[in-house]
Amino acid sequence: MIKPWQQPTVIQHSQRLCRSFQHWLDRPLLEISRSSAEAADILFHAPFVLVSHGTEPDPTFNYANHQALTLWETDWQQFTQMPSRLSAEPVEREERDRLLAQAKTHGYINDYKGIRISSTGQRFWIQDVIIWDVLDEQNQRCGQAAMFERWERVGEG
């Protein structure tokens, strides 16, 4: 069985994530000089959390690397069917929406922090989050992504 991150559409999306990060932040998301499939594998197994969602009115996650799936305590299939707003508790959603809009206006933000909740109800604090617009091959906005390296579990779920 093919690994989800090795499907052609996800390999293409992985390239978009890296290319868009470089476009907005003028630095690489990850130093990768391999084939597209190898690069997608490296990105999936990176030590940081990486997620993205599409541009639907209620965006659904369309990517999560291994670190994200572990943190959210879920698998690829479940995560990529979840509206991204559900990754935050209701009290956190207004601030989340405000920052996503700010990232959309400026292309990215690099100082987000907030509380998120896993599929089992475990709360965790995320810090130093970079959120950026994902661009397709014609430089049209096709979603948003978030990456962070710092998180801490909060209380009991």
C-alpha cells in the first residue's frame, strides 16, 4: 500500500509547501536537494510540525506530517477529513481566524501562539508558529500552512 505522503497529489502539495515558504520567508523550509518523492518523504518525517488546509469556506486539512499526526493523536485519513477550525477549542477560534486573515493579507505571519486540542481532548500550547499562504504553480493562493517546532502539553484532556 502506498504511503499517503507518497501519492502524486501529496508529493505535488509538498513541493508547493516548500516553494511557498521560500517565496514568503525568503529561506527554505527544509534543505532538500532530492527527487520530489524523496523530498516529500523527508518533509513528512521532519522534526517539526507541519499542517495545511485548503481554501474552502470551512477549510479542511489536506496535509499533516508525522509529527503533526502524533501531536494531534490521529492518522492521515482522519486528520485530512477534519475542518481545520476543529484543531482549536471554541474559545480559541476567533483569535485563530484573525491571525489566518492577517497571514492572508501579508502572505505570512511568524509569531503565532495558541492552544490546540488533539483528537483525544489533550490540550497543547503551540509557540513560534509560522503561518503562510500556499501558492500553486501559477502563484495563485490554494491554501494556508502552519509550521512550528515548540509545543507543550497543557493539563489533562
